[in-house]
Amino acid sequence: MIGWAVRGLPAAGSIIAGWFVARDVPNFEFGLGDTTQSFFLSPSKPTAGGLIWGIGPAFLLPTATDDSLGTE
């Protein structure tokens, strides 16, 4: 997670990219899976109960190095 501010609101973003091993396919596959990029805006202060929440989009990028390692 990387944080910054957008017009005074706290914002955060993250990139998740994983290396995978697929043993249940006809051929053994090892490589990069799909990548998830997300961005969130959040209120300046936590709720009374201490909860910090955020709202924003998440994008699934088809970066898999093999069809068996990504989404179809």
C-alpha cells in the first residue's frame, strides 16, 4: 500500500502481482499471474469504533505469462 492525499482526502493504492505454480494442468507451469491494481479514498479520521474504510476501483490486468496461470 502506498498512501497520498487527493484534495485533502487520504488515498491509497496497491499492486498485487503473484508468481504461481500450476501442477494440475497437463504441463507443469510456473510464471506470473494476473495483476490487480487498486485505488481507495478514505475519510480523514477513523470512525468512533476505530474503523478505517475506503472506497474505490480495483482493476484486473491480464498479465499472466500462460493461460493456465490467469483468468479466462
